[in-house]
Amino acid sequence: KKPTTTTTMMMLLLPASSSSSSSRKRKRMASACIARALILLLLPLHGNGFIHAFQHAFVTSRPPTTGVKTSHHRRCGHHHRPRPTHAPPNAVSDAASFSDFRNEKVGKSHHFDLEEIDGPFDSIKLRDHWGRSPLLIRNAFSQEGMGKSVPTWSDVVDLVLQTPDEARAEEQEEYIVDGNNDSEYYDEPDDDDDYDDDGGDDDDDYPTSRVIQHVPGTLDTYKTEFGPFPPDADPLSLGSFEDHEDALAKTGSSGNGEAAVVVSTLLVNDVDRYVPSLSDWMDEHFRFLPRWRRDDAQISLARTGGGIGPHVDNYDVFLIQASGSRRWQVGDKISTKEEYDSLVEASQVRVLDLGREVATVDVELNVGDCLYLPPRTLHQGVATSDDCMTLSVGCRSPSASELVSRVAERVTSLASPAAVKFFTDEELVNDFHSKKQQSAGTSTTNDDDDDDDNARNVRSPLDASIKDKMKMLVRNAVEEVLEDDALWDEIVGMVATEPRRPSSSPFPISLDDVDDDWKAELGVWGDPDSTLNAVLQGEGALFRAEGLSCAWSSIGESCENEDSAPTQQQNTQNRIFRLFAKGHHYALEPSPESDSCDIEGLLDQIANGNCIDRASFARLNIVPSGEIAATSLPPNLADFVKQLIFDGILYGESE
């Protein structure tokens, strides 16, 4: 059943929250809710594809994210929080969950194949499948390699638990918001306590997380609870369905008052931003993906029966089993319209009920297995063990609606003749009198009443000629943007690298926002000049901020030598290079001092490589082999790199 506008508004703006939700949480979600509201206002203009993209972004997958202080503490790890004991509950059968797909019987006309091959993972094995068909790679990744890089179950849970100080501050704030001012309960923090303006420790920062719960065998009981969660909680045990009036009926209970059996899944986004070893692992194995095409590392934790229902994604995705096992049902691709028409109205999660028989293939993934799914592929996963952890490496790419929106923004901000030109009709008066004369016919009377009647009989619709003129106005204004190479390059780079989800705190963190205590802790790495000098002296390396989408481009023409391959100097002449990060761009104009430098190699190393050390600068002909000071860099390159360090795009650290 197709959701109504009101239902969609409630789905996006009012996610479920527990009784422990505080005003502090509400503040964190304010910016995301505002963004959702603006998106909803635009839905009628963009159609089904637009609503799908943002229901996906804001409801069930890859939600708003926050920054992380470990951008400058790459290998120091995340500050640890108390870890609860996660005792598995009674196992729940997953049989009912698979009936949701309505695919027990596959029609002969709906045959579906899934190729299965042996590992190890190699991008060359994707050549015949990328963007076209699913592929299952058994033993794609070694357990040993994943064990060193992928966080454990407890590590992931630890990321989404509040510190005791913040939990206490939240309880006090909730108490005051509810109209209480009991001074015996509310303790004002001491002046030297490290509390931020909203209460809580300002060192605390959390990846966006949510628990999705549902009653097995149903599609309309999915509930969402957003983190972070209390410090002593087991997120997978939160919530209850006792308040659902129809929960017992849906599970076939005898009506003795017992709560329905509920299964849960914990989803955590941007884990690679918080776990540097995972970021390195992704850089190593998914190097074939330009960094701007790769999204975050999402990890799902579930006990037996846990899942998030049948759905499709708009992007390529790699589903990697990190621990335990999960059973997947994989179907064919479906259209955006069919997806939108199949959304379950009563569900808080974007799950589908196609209302028809669907051909699927069932596969079970064990540790190290990888399932590749192209965009729009119908799928559903259900945990088949109590220690199921699945790593999702998703891709990203701009949609036509995003690019059109950016072009429209530029058109409205330009003061060019084409952008500000209004519709005009020089023949309006002549046309009116011509029509009036035609209305008069062969009458030669000069009667004023007849003249008024003829004027009233003139019809002036929005005819084809008027609409064609307006179409030309739009085409000229848009073409002005599209034909400006520098402007179009900027639009594409910004759309390709801008954050896909709203962020409630700055990321990456600029050195300008680092306080004195933190700079003292960073030492040599707290200043762009000393950082670059240290790297050139071989004391460390520059790293790209984890979880950051980057891309680079060049505009302008290089000199071509018809008789021989162009030299490095010829390749960089008359060109402007740009690095894009988080929707912003940094321009780098070549200079005579940098003509011999491999600027393209430097930009690609920053955007797509693992790190930049002294050997990298030498290999790229940026510094002579005998030089060890930042002053040995061409001034334009030194200023460029130092600006990236200052803005937190790059940071230095001992290897």
C-alpha cells in the first residue's frame, strides 16, 4: 500500500524514541529533522526516486553522522567506555522472517541465478558482474586479516554507549526539562569539569547508531531506536512490543498477556571513521574504488533471527560476514516505482511488501564470505547465529536530481545575462489586436459596444510559442553553467564528495578548533609547519582523515607534443588542479618551481592513497632526495599541503 504524505512525514520526522530520550538527544537530531522537513517539501518536485533516496538515507540506512576526535589520534584508538556483558537471549527461529519475501515457490518464468566462486577477493572477479548481477565469493577475506582490522562485537557496542558522565548529565537535564528543580538531585558541575554547553563530556562523540526491532513473520512491526545508549545497556535488548495493540494477534498468541517475541539488529554507521585499522583494511581491499565512490563502513550486529526486512539499495554494496553467520535471500532488480508502491505504510523502517511471488536464491554467509549486490537488487538478511556481525561496504554516486539541484542553485546565484533574463513578448500587443480583428470578422461597424465584445472574445492561452520561449530561457541558463568547465567541475566535485548524511558536529576537525591542551598532546603534529617538516625528515607520515570522501580533477588543456609523449612540465602547463573533500575544493595552480613535480600523483595519493611519507614526496619529484626541510617544497605545493593539514583533511602521525 502506497504511503500517504502524512504517513511519510511521520516516518521521516518522528523516529521512535524511548522514555529515556532527553532534550540533549533532541538537540542532536534537530538539524537532521530540519533537513528531512526541507526534503519533504521538495518531494512533489522530484518524484519517486527522490523520496526513495531520502527515505533510505534518513530512515533505514546510513543516517546522520558525527565527527570524531581520533582524526588526529589515528592509532591511539577510541577512548574506551565500560563494556556490558552481552548474554545472548533465547534463540528465535528465522523461518517466519523468510516468509516475508513470499518466495517459497519460484515460478518457472521467474528463474534467478547467483554465481558463486571461491576467494580470495579480487576486483578482477567483478568484471562481468559490476553493476549487473550479484556475485557470491566464498572465503573472500581471511579470518586472520579481518581479526586484526575489523572491530569485535564488544568494540562496536562500546562505540555507541554513553560515558557515565554524559548519561548522568542527560538524566539531570531530563529531570529539569520535566519541570523539577530539586537541588538535592541536580548537582551543578564544578568549574573544572570538562562539560560542554549541552552538558556531558565534550570529548564524547559517537557514530550514529540505531536498533531496529520487529516481530518475526511480520512486516509492519518494525521499530527504530536511535543511540547513543546508556552506559550499562545491551542495545540489542532495548525496547518492548507490549504497547503494540496488535502484536499478540500477529504472532498468534493465545491472549494470555505475554509480550510478543521480538528480534533486534544494531546498525552502526561510519565505523571506519572511529577504527583506523578498518579504514586501512578498506583502503587495501577496495583500492579499485575511487574514494569518492566509496561510502562508510556500516556494521550490523544481530542475534539469531535479527534483520531489517526486505529492501533494495540505490548503490552497489559488498556484504561481508565478519563473525557468525547470516542467511541472505537475493532477488532480481525492481524499479523505483515498484519499490515506492510496495513500502509498508505502518512500518518505521523502509521494508517492502511486493504483494507478489518473487524469485530469489537463498545463501548462507560464514566468516570471510562476501556477497556483492548491484543497485536496485532486492535482498533480505536474517542472522542464523547469536554472534552475527556483518560489515557493509557501500558505494555512492550522485543522482540526476542532486546534480540538477546544484545547477539550479548556481543559476540562481549567477548575475549573468542568461541567468537573470526574464521572459518577454514583444508581439503581445500586436497579437492581441490581430486576434481582436479576427474576432470582429467582416464587421465594419465602429460601434464601441461591438469593439468591447470583440476584445472580450480574444482568447490568450499559454500556447506552444510561449512555452517554447520559456524553455529556451531555461536551456540557455543551464547551458551557461554546463559549458563553463570550471563551474561544472566544481559542481561535480562538490556533489561527489559532500557528506551523504547531516552531521551534528564538525568533521574533520580543523587545527583551529583544537584547544591548547589538545595541541600540547599532539606535540609536533599540532601545527602545519612542524607537521610537514617532521614528515620530510622521515619522522612520520600524513594520513587522510578516516571516513572522508575525496576526489581530484584538473581543468584546462595541457600542451601536446605530436612527435613524442608530453613531458611532466607540458602536462601541467595551463591547468588548474583541484582537490575536493567534504563538498569543498582546494585549488592548486602550477608554478615554474613545481613544473617538474608529479602534481597528479600527489593529488591521487591524497585522495585515494593510504598515506604520504618522505619517500612519497621523493618518488613524486616534489623534493630532491637530499633535502629534508619544508622549504625545499615548491611554495605553491607547501602552502597547499599545509592548508589541508590545518583544515584536518590531512593529519600527521608517527608510523
